[in-house]
Amino acid sequence: MAFDYDAELRHLDPPFRAALGIGRADRVLDVGCGSGRTTRDAARTAADGHVLGVDVSKARIDEARELAAAEGLRNVAFDVADAQTRPFPAAAFDLVMSRFGTMFFTDPAAAFGNLARATKPGGRLVMMVWRERAANEWAGPLIDAVLGGAERPPADDSAFSLAGRESTHALLRAAGFGDVEFSEVSRRVWYGADVDAALEAVLQLRDPQQALARFTGADLVRARGRLRAELAARATPDGVQFDARAWIVVATR
């Protein structure tokens, strides 16, 4: 079973949707749309407009197209594309949106410059990005539990590349956006209805996989046991959940 990011982010979606402010006739670009949940939601709101979702994963885009067709949405399209380099039409979009899809650009300055050019004057950029690793239980304590006191290896912190307010503000201003505002979101991420489901889901994630890869034999069995115990400690009547911290960043072209 593939990891269900939409289920993981279910508690973070409401404040993100509220920040979007999509108009009925808006033209919208969804960056890093994955299987298109946020794109399809936007298309239902922009009933007289149009929404384009882009992602670098062909498999996710194929899934997004199938889901949109099944839902009968006619004002939505999906493309396999890197938003950093895709030549979007100039000033084509009223809104550029992204739910955790803008942190992984190899050249953020070029990427946000490209997105700014695609945004109409007066149009908006609205994105949700992770705050720093230490502020997120799913990124800190979860991995520490797997390691069991072993030294943490150098981390790939690309998921947290836009966590710094000052640096992200400067990046967006240089790209051509203004009126940059940050709103803190404190919600939980959801990994499964019970510990078994959560363990299956978490074992598909990169950081736990890399942490477990340091162990073999009996040490690996113990590491997996620590991971399971950490998930059990986070079990609630509504499933296994970890505290999460994010920014909603809003800027104007």
C-alpha cells in the first residue's frame, strides 16, 4: 500500500484551504500537487475558472488525472513538470498554491522567480511549508526512538529549507513577491488508525528507512521495536498522531 499523504495531512488541510481565498473564476496553479487532492479541491471552488496541477512524479500525475476524471471535474488539468523550469505563460495565474511542494527546488531563487513571472500582478502565492525539524515531533523524536541513543547521521533537511522566516522572506522578495506574511500552524499529522497501520505507513518514509538501515540482525529487531513503541505512545482514539508545526506563507505579486 502506498503512503497516503492526504490522510497524513488531514488536520493541516483546513487552515490551508482557508488561507487560499480562491475565487469562483480564478485561474490557479498547484505546485507539487502529488495525486491532486488540493488541485481537485481548488477546482471545485474555482468552478468558472481553471486549475493546473504540476508534479515531477508521473505516477502521481497519472493518479491525479484518474481521480479528477472519476469525479467529473472538467476545469482541471495535470502535467508532469518541474515548476522550477516549466515555461508557464506570463501572468497567467491569479493564485499559485502549494501544500508542502516548494521546499525541494534545487535552485529556489530560479524557481520562485519563475512562479512570480507566472503570477498576475496583484495575484498571490500561498504555500504551506514545514517549520524547523526540531519543532516537529514526526521528524525529531520519531527518529531518535529508532536510533536508541546512536549518533544521528547527517540529516537531509531539504524538507525544512523554507522554515526560516527571514531567509524565506528575502527569497520571495528577490523573486518579485511582496507583502510576505507568515502564519504559524500547529496541528497533528496522522499516520494510521492503529499502531499496526501506522508502523506500515512510517516504514515507507525516507527518514525512518535511513535510520533503520544503520542496523542489522538483533539490533534491527530492537530498533523496529523502539519505533513501534514510539508509535504506540502516540496512539489516540483518533489514530496515531504526532505534533507538527508549519508556516502558511502568503505573498503578493
